[in-house]
Amino acid sequence: MAKPKSTVTEYRSYYLPMHFPVLLLSGDYWKISDVPSGRLHFHNCLEIGICHSHSGYIEIFGEQMNFKAGDVTVIPKNVPHTTYSTPGTESHWSYIYLDPKELFRNLLPATWQNHDLATYSLNNFKPILNKGEYPQIRYLAEAAIRELEEQKPSFQLSAKGLLLSLYIEIYRVQTLGKNGGGALLTLKTKRRQRRRMRRKIPL
């Protein structure tokens, strides 16, 4: 009997300065191919992605989910995933990487313990939030990107305020169980995720 094909999982570590633990990746360079990479990757921090054009798929723990222009994606740290575009297209993205616990230190309620939005502690997780159902999330993400790109006087303070509002909106969706559009990770998928995390991912 042939051995099952193993999946390569790549760890990507992003440097986030302690005084402002945020990294923006944006511009024309950030386009996603329509060719699946054949490997998963995961990060050392929370990723918020904004799809500007076209459509495609995110694979996360064996689940294939559709994204389209206008969607915002949320990938917690240590969660393996991969993204590729619809055949014949290249989707254009911007990405914000951040450490919520450090960035919003002393600003969040003491009862909010799951700062990284770790999926093992959430009943239902939505990696994809569509613009139609969550226009405020899209608006705040775009506003934060503009601040980080333009870097006007006091941009870090302004961006921090926008990112705080964005994070609170995302936290409400992911932890308070707001109904609405967006691809969902079910309890069954999350159980499979926990087993893979124990086998493959160094925490």
C-alpha cells in the first residue's frame, strides 16, 4: 500500500518592532498566482488580508474556501494555509501583520484572553469576511492601509486607532458568534486542526 503523500509546511517569521508591532505588505507586487504552491505555510503573528481584485481559494486544514474581491481574510498565528487565484487570473492583495497583545497592551478588556484569535478556543471561526456582510471591517482595513502607506505625521498613532477598531470588530465576529456571511470553520474541522497542530506545528 502506497504511503500517503506528505504535505510540506513552511514557517514564515515576520519581524514586528516592539514599539509598533505592525508590518504592511502592499503594492502591485502582492499578486497571487493561479497555480497552487503545493505547500502550506503559517506565520508567527496574526494576518489580515484584503483582496483588491479577482477571486480564488484559500485552503486551510483540508477545507477549500472561496474568496473574491472585497473580502477580508483573517488567519491567526500558527494556522497552516495556502492561497491561489481562480484559473487565468492573479488576485491582488494587501496584508497587515500584527501582534494584538503587544500593540493594544492595556487597551483591551481584561476578560479578552484570546488575543491571537487562536482557532482552538473558538466554536466557529470565519477566515473569510465578505464586504457585503461586514462593510465596516473592510472600511477599517482600507483606512489602516492608507495610513501605513502614506505615513503622514503621527501615522502610527492614527493607524493604531484604526487597527484597534478593526481588531475589535473582528474579535466580535470571531468570539461573540455574530451571524452573517463568510466561510466558516466547523467544529469537525477544528478538531482535525487540533490533531494536526499537535503533530506538526511547534507552538
